[in-house]
Amino acid sequence: MITLGGIIGSSLFVGSGNVIRSVGPAALVSYLIGGLLVFLAMRMLGEMAAVRPAVGSFMEYARVGLGNWAAYLVGWLYWYFWVGVLAYEAVIGGHTLNGWIGALPAWAWSLILLAIFVATNLISVRSFGETEFWLASIKILAIIVFLGAGILYVLGLWPHSDFSLPNLWQHGGFAPHGFGATLTGVALVIFSYFGTEIAVMASAESQNPAKGIRQATSTVIWRVLLFFVGSVFIIVTVVPWNKLPEATDVTNAPFTYIFHRLGIPAADVIMQLVIFTAVISVLNSGLYSASRMISSLAEKGFAPKVVSRKARNGVPVFAVFASILGGVVAAIANFVAPSSGIFDFIMNSAGLVALFVYVFIALTQLNLRRRMTRTEVDALQLKVWAFPWLNFVLIAAVVAVVIIMLTSPDGRTQVWTSLVAMAILVVFWPLVARKLKNQDAEQSAEDRSSVG
């Protein structure tokens, strides 16, 4: 549930329509390729996590496998990404609540939502998990109903329906814009899947980390195929891809449009509730991810030490507040100075983080596996297949996606702003490295003193 809660959001319910209009029915292939890339990354992460469960997850593995510089970069980029997501989802949630209850302005609702999920994350890890379970359950129920009713409609078994599977290849063909557009679609959908790694981070705080990690990484592929690829299949078969309305808001989003076509009453109201649930679910899981990452950064000396302090229930309190503060600042910037470009820069510059993380995961797993003896490799409970070739496939695919992004104006904006954000981190790395070196020197002096 935590895995699904981290990835099922407005990008599926609303954004899938934009992908379909850009690619046609071949969007199925785009989602399938994107899902397979995520599965490879999760499998590599799962192999490392099953051996060494860690709350910092891939940041800690990057430190061991590649060095402090890699852990510093990937950790801060990941935290920065979720701060941007928190701001974005808070803004969307604030506008939604303002539309329902206009007594408070949208910015006030955004702050209230952020405060609520600070509370759920501060109470305990259990409260976060239980909240995410119920929020994810609502989204999953909506998708299951969508898939079940949609299949009946496609087969002509739904009232007032006809067999509509030919919509896959009619109206210009399966790939009306060519298969090159299918690869462009991968660049659009890959970010929809980001968040699956939350389950690995959460499993490290569970009673049986190794078991939870194996389950999360082994089952993610069929979840992705069922919910993402399955939903897109229903959309492109129920209605011709070129008749799908532009999803400017919830009322004409693909899911809402299909529910209307099925004759389900109050479809727009239902989907407003479902999408709002998706928004607050991502708020909940995003704050968890951001706080655990910055807490792990602090523990390793990459962030102020105070951020790593934990309450009696094990929750990193200062890390939660540090993460939500970033989200609050970004959200306020959107409401107070929407023309300043601050909010847009934060959102765009976080765009490549998913791809950076996947490359770091592939490189880290590659190095750690090469250091293992044959006996240690044979003892692995969760193993990446075709090592090291699948690592190279994942890295090459990420490079291809970046190249494709550079061919479009929006993609180029995300690439260059992401590189600016990374350059800022690189500038500060010498200061952090010097701090780590001094800490190591002090520790060595203390060790010699104690031995003496």
C-alpha cells in the first residue's frame, strides 16, 4: 500500500490524458517501458536493501558503494525533489478545498493540509503507515472499479456499449505519431512512477525489514502493470485516443470522462474526491520520505547534526520540521509571488531527480556486487538477473530519456534547471568534505587517546 500510495497520484488520474494525446494508443508501450525501468531500479535497490536495511536507503548504499560525494548528491537531490512535491500537492489541495469551502483562501487550506500531515508523521511511524494504508485503499478501489467496468465496456458487455477493442489500431493506427513518439512518451511517464522506493525506506523501520523489502521489490512490477498500464489500456479502448478531451481540470480528466461514458452518476464529484485523496496521500508519503532522507544525511555529517535527533518514538522530529519548512516556503512563494518564477524553478529543477537516483542505484549496486565473493552472491535472497548487463541497460535508458527531453522546450527547461540545482550542491561539496575530514581527524585523535 505504501508503494502504491507513493506513485498513484494526479499524474495517473489526470496526466495520463496528456501522454495519450501526444503518443496515441502506443502510450501503452510508453508506460510499459517506464514501468520496466522502474522495476529494474527497484530490483537493484532491493538486492542491496535486503542485505543491509537502512532508513536512508540508496543514499547510504551510494556512500558505501561510491563514496561520500555520491551519498551527498543523491541524498540532497532526493530531499529537494520531495520538498517540491510537498509544495505542489499542497497548492493543488489548497485550491481544491477552496473550491469546496470558500470561507478560507487557498493558501490557508494549503498550510492546514501541511500541518495535518506533520501531525500524522510526528505521532509515530505506525500512524504514517496506517494513514497511508487507508488513503491508498481509496485510490486502489477507484482504479479497480475503473478497470472492472472498463473491461466490460470494451467487450460490449456493459449497458449501451459495443465491442471497442479496435480503437487500439483505428483512428490513425496504434502509433499515429510514429514509434519515436513512444520513446518521447517514456520521458513523460517515468516521473509518474517515482515514489516506489518509499516502501524500501519504510520497510527498514518495520519489525522484519528483509521480508518487507523482498515483498515490496518483488511485487511492484505487477502493481505497475495492473494499475498504470491497465488503466491506460481501458482509456484508449473505451474512447478513440483523438477524441479524448484535454484534461485542464478534474471534470474532463480521462478517468472522469470514462466514468461519464459508463453512465456512472456524479462521476466528476467522485473523481474530485479520489484525486484529492491522491493529493493528500502523496503529501503524507512525501513528508515521510523527505524527513527520513534529511535525517540520514545529518547522521552521516552531510547536514546539521541536530536534524538527526529523534523523539522517544523514533521519529526524527527536526527532520520532519525541516522538510515541511521547505514545502511551506515553496508553497507560499507560489501564492505570494506567482510571477517571480521561484515556484516554477523549484518544480522544474526537481524534474531529473528520478533519473539521477536510478543511475546512482545502478552504479552503486554494480560496485557493491563486484566487491562480493562468490559465496556472498550465492547467498543473496533477492538477486538482480543478468548482472551487470541490466545495470548498463538502465543507465543507457536514462541517458536516452534525457536526450529525448532535450528535444522539447519543456524538457530542456527541466534538464537545465535540474543541472543548476546539482551545480549548487557541487559548489558546497568542498565545505562538507572538509567538515567530514575534520570530524574523522577528531575521531582518530579520540581513539588514540582512549587507547593510550
